[in-house]
Amino acid sequence: MELKIESRVGKAQTTDERIYNLISDFSNLGSMMPPEQVKDFTSDSDSCKFSIDNVGQFGMRIIEREPNKLVKVESDESVPFKFNLWFQFKQVEAYDTRIKVTLKADLNPLMKMAAKKPLTNFVEMLVTRLEGVR
């Protein structure tokens, strides 16, 4: 059963290049994670692992990069279900970049019910953090 979560469209007062450079290298992602939700964050440029309270362990790897436009991420073998995460961004004016994060996960009905709220919060938190990038 597929769970699809789309964030609101965020607005960052920075360039699409700055957003791309930040999220296309997972080594930069740790500083964006809220310590009250995300624990044990480790990363290199292409992959990362972390835990979310009440959800479990996550491992992700970047599978596609389109400079200044898109970063696609998928779950690794450490996650008990498959998911994809897309970061889309478009600069509409100088220092005005719009950002959207989409998560798709294949979950059984019980997991879908339990994980929907924490995953929605996670996706919205990512947009909020990206809005703060300068």
C-alpha cells in the first residue's frame, strides 16, 4: 500500500544553486536534522543513516541529481520498507527559490497508519529547514 506525502511549497531566500549544493551532498544534511526527532545521524556525500523517534532506523542514498533542480533519494537495505524522497526546487527570482519535498513509501496498512504523521512531520521539517538556508 503506497503512502504519498507532498510538502507545502516552501520559499527560500537563496539561489537554487545553494539549495542544490546543500542537499546533493548528504554530508551537509546533518546540520538540518532536528536533534529532538532525529538521532544517530551518520553520512557521506551519497548516503546517510539515522533514527526517527517512534518510527525507526532509516538509511538513504542519492540516486539522481539534476543540478539546481532536483535530487532523488531512495531507501537502502537497512529500511524494512521501500521509499523514495524527491527534493524539487526552482528559482523564480534572484534569491527566491521554491522548494517541494515528496515522499512515497510502500507500507502495509498498519505501518501506514503508524508512520503517516511522523513522516509528514519529517517532510514538512525538511522544507522548513530549507526555507532557512541563506
